[in-house]
Amino acid sequence: MSNCHRGKLTPVAIEKKTSETVESYLLAYNALSFSCWFGILITIAITLLSSNGNYESVHHFVWSTLLIVQSAAILEVLHSLFGLVRAPVTTTAMQVASRLFLVWGVNYVFPQIRTHWSFTTMTIAWSIAECVRYSFYACNLLGSIPSALNWARYNFFLVLYPTGVGSELTMVYKALPYAKAWNPLYYYFLIAVALVYIPGFPVLFSHMLTQRRKYIRTIKEEKKKSE
């Protein structure tokens, strides 16, 4: 009987073990996602440098990885939904949905537009943003975030987000003639989704500005304490 009791875990021990498992999973997810996006960014840089800035071939080298890593981001909605992370479900779902729309609903359906410069600028903006984001999350799980990474997390988006959104809308615009020839209903669907960006952009951008203000306030408070 005593041997049976030795093998049982208390509720506290079970909760601790579950928490450790979740943290290990999230660390692995963030590390793998960072590696994929960093690989995409490096591939783009090498492609542009070796071709004297010719962006038309970029999609040949990054498309497969982009398709996989961006599709895997659906997991982040589940992470938020089941409370594995503290990110708001609505905001996370909006961000992931817009990316999936661009990857599957635009570039996958109309591969002709991938040679346009907006594909490259969009992918560069996404890659830098995701490299910063996933490395930030990974370091946070490890318990130490470098100050430079912290700064990048709350400042890079000021340039990257408008660049990404502008590139995304350009991609939708370039897809419209192909969509109209393929299916008029899909043509209007693309227009409708593009119009959603009008209220959607301020919502997501203001959310990030709020996070940035919190970060700046924290930095100021820490400076006051150290004085």
C-alpha cells in the first residue's frame, strides 16, 4: 500500500509538472518558428544580394517554408484560446487570419503575383517582425530578455507593420484582375476583405501602441528606482 502511495502525485505536483510541460512545448514552438522565419529572412537577403536586387525570384526559394510556418501559426490561436499564453484571442485570431488570407487566399490561388515586389517587401516585414517576436517569447520563457530585444519588440513594429500592411494590400490589388477572370464572386470577396483592413489596421496598431506605452512606462519607472 505504501508503494502505491509513493507513485501518486499530489495536485500541486501535477500542476507543476503540467506547467513545465507547457513551458517546454512553448519554448520549442517559439524556437522552431524563429528558426524558420530567420531562414526565410536570410534566404531573401542572399537571393537579393546574389541577383543584384532582383526580387522576382525570391518566391522560388521561400514559398514552401513560408506556407508551412505561416499555416502553423493557427496553433497560436489555440494557445490563446486554451490559456497557454496571455495574448487576447480576438487580436491573435485577426492577425493569424490576415496572414493566412494573404498566403492561401491570395498568393496560393494566384501564383502569378508572387513575382511582384510587394511579395518580397511583405515577406521581409513579416520575417523581421516574427524573428523579434518569437525570440522575445523564447527569452521570456527562459527568464531573461536582452534589453536590445526588448527595445526591438516595442519599436520595430512602427515601421514593419505599415510596411507589411501596405505590401499586403498591394498584393490583393495585383490579384484582382486574375480573380475577376477566374471567378467574379472571388473578385468581390477580395475587395471586401481589403476593405476590412480599414477598421482592422487601427485596432491592431492601437493594441501594439498600448503595449509600447506600457513598455516605456516600465522603463521610466525602473530608471526612477535606480536614481
